[in-house]
Amino acid sequence: MTYPALFIDSQKIEHNARIVTSMLKGRGIDVVAVPKSTLCHPAVVNAMVKGGAKAIGDSRMENLRRARQDGYSGEAVLLRAPSPARCPEAVEVSDVGLNTEVETVRLLGRAARRRGKDYKVVLMVDLGDLREGVLPERAPSVAKEMASVPGIILHGVGVNLTCYGGVIPTTEKMEELLATKEAIESVLGTRLEVVSGGNSANILMTMEGKSPQGVNQLRIGESIILGTEAVKKTVVPGCHTDAIVIAAEIIEIQRKPSKPIGEIGINAFGAVVTFPDRGVRCRAICAVGRQDLDHDGLTPLYEGIEVIGSSSDHIIVDVEGATGLEIGSVLSFIPSYGSLLKAATSPFVEKVVI
Ligand SMILES: *Cc1c(COP(=O)(O)O)cnc(C)c1O
């Protein structure tokens, strides 16, 4: 194998999935596991299913197709609405989709009919985060139109918070979602199966018993993969936080001043950066960069080192407090969600299952 590499510990992911799904199961909540930060890596999908996920969800059709090709045969949820042109493909690679536009749902229904199947739609409601969703007051009429489309089963309602506006899921937000569901049911005269209350940002409130009865599904990526919940970034009790680590080799290790020498302008990314003067320090350069991750989203797994910066192809690490490092030494880091997403997407990063 070569570095940089992402090491994927499938047993740890399975363990995390089991912790999360059983905690939520006890509260009447099914888990749609979301492996998108690993591009639906087969080892991750497998571990999630073994760990108790009811379905898998991804925002990219390419990833769901990959999961199918790798043998995943359970329910697949498309988390991002398809463009009109890609509705036939959406129906091919997924069974359920989160949607907000009647026109798109008509196209999904037509594609489903052509394949001789029904497609399930979860109507997303915007409760203030201002990413996807219809405003609650419009939900009943939109739901009615969607439910009347041949080939479409209106499966439920959903919400996504914390992603764009940073709005935190609360009991009130969940009650608003449940009220929207009831308003839809009274217009339709039928019951909706699913109330999809959110993502890893819902874990904390749910553990604290603040998620009202009736919210019966969460779509969980981060908490299973990184072992953290998404509001305060605290560790989910019992979960591993090092199920996936990124490792890179040192290609330079030298003693240098900590403050740049010369006239200071903008750097390669258009920013003027200032550095504290800490005197001469031992610094190492690792052969991985912004093309593969975000340096400020890395937690070093080596005593006495500190990530101080990066360029496209290098991360610069202060290693003054570390011993035993030389060129060729491998440094490992726990990635943030954003770093993991980049590293998984980078063709320069080898993916290694352990
Ligand atoms: C990515 C995504 C999720 C999963 O989010 P996590 O924070 O990783 O749990 C859930 N729902 C939607 C719509 C998403 O796009």
C-alpha cells in the first residue's frame, strides 16, 4: 500500500452502528445509516448493515449505485433531490427519496411506472434551517399533489437541521414536524409511515429523552462513522472515535523559525496569515494537503505534535514536543467530517480496510 491512506476499521464502525441503532431502537427510532462521507465504501456499508441499520442513505446517486454493485440489496434512500434529467436514474438506484418539488416527484413517478414499481417520497419540511424543504404551511397542499402522482407513495415527512443555518433540533422543532405530519394526514385521510427527524445533530436531544414520540426515523452518518454527535461534537457514549484515521508520511523534518521571514502578502489561498513567534521549532511536512483534507479538521494521534498549517500538497506540523520522528515516519490523525469527505473523495488517498 501507499500513503496517504485512510484506514477503515470495519469492526469499529459496526460496533458504533450497533450502539447507535440499539440506543435509538429503544426510543422507537429506526436508523437510515449514511455512509456518504466514505462514498459508500463497501466495508462501511456492510458494517452499518451488520450493526443494525434499517436502510442506507446517500445524497449522491453514484454512491448508491456503487453500494448496489457491491451487493447491497436493502432499502436505499436518496438524500438529495435529483435534477429533472436524473429522475430515471434516481428511481433506478434508490427506493425512497427526500423531495420538495411536485414537478420532480411527477418525473420520479413516471420513471417508477416505466420500471413497473412504486417510488416512496419523504416530503422535506423547512423548519428554519433554510436548506431544503417546503414551508410548513404549504406542506399539506404539496403533500396532496405528490400523493396523487401515479407511481408515488407518500411515505412520510422529514426535516434536516444544523446543516446550513445551524438551527439546532429541539423538542419544539420535532413537535412542529409532527404537527405538520398530522395536518397532512387530515388532508389526505391516510396515515404517513415515516417521520424522519434529522441527522447526527438529533442524537444528543434524543439521548436526553427530548425527542417526542412519533419521530420514528433518523438519518445518521457522523455518529456511526466518527462516534460523535453533531451539535456539541461530544462522543456518543460507547462509540469509537478512531474507526477511520488518515495517515501520511513525513517528507521533511527540520528546525526553522516559527514566523515567516520577509514581506508578508497573501498566501496561495488568498489569505493573509499571521503566526505567533515561538522561536525556532522542529517542524515536519507530511505529504498530504488541502486537495485531500482540511488541516484544521485533524486531531493528531501522536504525542507532542500540533498541526499548524497546510498548502495544496503539504501539511505542516509542529513536532517540537515529539520524539522518534524522521523522514518516512507515518503520522496518523482523526479526521473531521469535512476532512473525511475530502480524503474519501481524493484519488491520491488509498483506502485500506483493517
Ligand atoms: C448527510 C445527510 C444526513 C446525515 O448527516 P450526519 O450528520 O452525517 O448524520 C442526513 N440527512 C441528510 C439529508 C443528509 O444530506
